[in-house]
Amino acid sequence: MEKLNLNIEVESEVANLYKAMDSNQQKKIDLLLGIWLKEAITNQNYLEDIMEKCSQEAQANGLTPEILESLLQES
């Protein structure tokens, strides 16, 4: 199967941690992300479930809609 590079934006901390990993660990992360992306893209219910879980976790950690809006405006 042909492989292509995909550029995605992540927080600088995530990018720096990834770059600091050895190549074997990076390959494992690449494989995991590829599987996750394929599932998320091809199965809309899966993506919605993930988004709902993220929302619930954010709310449990004190993220309100107002704080989220403020953070999004800063970007």
C-alpha cells in the first residue's frame, strides 16, 4: 500500500515530544494515528462518539462553553 505524508497542526508541546522520540516509537505512533484517522473518517458514529467523550472529559475538568469560546478566539 502506498504511503503519503500528511501534515496536521498540533500543539508545539506535542510536536516537540514526537520529534524527541526515537524512530521506532514514531513509527508506532504513525501507525496508531493512521488507524485512528481511517476509522474516524470512514465511520461517522465513531467520530461523534470520540467528540462526545472529549466534550464530557473537558466538562468534567471544568471547561465551560465560555472558556472554550475564549480559547478559540485566542487562536
